[in-house]
Amino acid sequence: MADAAAKWTGRAVAFADSYAHLCAHTAAPLLEAAGVTPGLALLDAGTGSGTVAALAIARGAAVTAVDAEPSMVALAAASVPEADVRLGRLPDLPFADAAFDAVVANFVVNHVPDPAAAVADLARVTRPGGRVAVTVWPRPAPPLQQLWNDILAALEIAPAPSIVPDSLNFPRTPDGVAALLSKAGLRNVSSRTIEWSHHTDLESWWIGPANGMGALGEALAGRDERTRTRARHEYERLAAPFLHNDDLILPTAALLASGDR
């Protein structure tokens, strides 16, 4: 897990300025799938910049949030002072069994080396009758994520190795995510695809790769300036079909799965 967390080290502000806006789109459906209501004790696992935690607070929930990266914990604690924000990582959450009424993880299961162990830990800290809801990015990749792959292909650079060993991976499909939750002992599991278009601009969307985040950023880490300049050129070329005046509009999708403890 240390290697998985390391790529986010010190990148909280860059994340908040780029990918956090993308991930925010699923916050409301995630909380709805978890059955979040006023007074409910909620755990937001992998809170990042605190987007989901803030929305849950606005809905009247009592929120505890954890993240494996200290800079994310600091940012979320400052952004959402009403939440109890702590350092914590999957699959070793620092909570007793059945500690929460509901648990959510927004794009976290796709960032841990053992997704099944992570979901089992989410289920462990959920009370019987409570709800667990997670989101992950799908495969095949939608246009937004495929853009990074196309840039790497144009540069003839292989993507960074997956943090998930083949033996521990799972299909990034509705059925694949549903099976992951079912294997963790969750009941009445449902899974669906959410599709939308992410609106940004060329400079804002480049913040992620420029700071070593995402498939392109990870693959460019440690590369020379010439390679990084070529990557930026390919980015502008391949992103051109998605530009509408100054707006970069990228179709994307996410998988949302939930189940009862």
C-alpha cells in the first residue's frame, strides 16, 4: 500500500485543482446509493480534498473521513472542518468493526494494490444493515481517460505498471465491481454506469500530468524535458477534437456499485 500512496505525496493542491473536479461529479449519486440521511454516521474512505465529506455534511450526516496521504488529510481537514478527518488507509482502517452506518469510497478501490481486501475492510467497519457504496473508473477507458493512453502511444511510451497484480485484479465493468462487493459479503448488490462530459480547459487539465498524476503523469515521471515537451504537443493535438472555443469537453464514465452489510 505504501507504493500506491506514494504517488499522491505532496500533491493535494494539484489534485484539488484538477482531478478533484472530475471526481466530484459522482459525489451525489454515491451518497444516494449509500442512503445518506441526516444524523447518519458516515465514513468517507479516501476523502482526497474532501468533496464527498463536504456534501455529506451538507446533507446532515456525521462524517468521519480518512486518507492515506497526509497532504490530503490536511487539505480536507481545512476544507471541511465539520468532519473528523484522520490519516488512514485501506485495507487497515483504524476503526472497530461495525463503527459506521454507511461507508463510501469515491475512486479509491482503483488505487489500492488489493481491491478485494479494501472492499472487505469497508464492509468490516459498516454495521449490519448499513450500506457500502464505491465508484471506480471503467475499462475499456472512455474518451477522457483514453486521451492519456493515446498520448503515450504517440510517444511510444508504455504506461506505468498497474499497482494491482493480475492475480488480484477485477474486471472494471458493472458486473466486475458488483462481484467484488458480493465477495466481501455485501447483499442486494447493484452496479451501474454513470456517463457525463467533463468541462475544463487545456491548462487546467494539464495540471494532473504536469504533477505526476494519472496514467500520463505517472508514465512521464523522471522523463527529460524534451519528452515532456513532446507530450504536451501531443496533448494539444489529440485534445483538439474536444475543444469548443476555450472549453475542453471530455466524455467520460464511472462505475457505481453499492450493497447492504
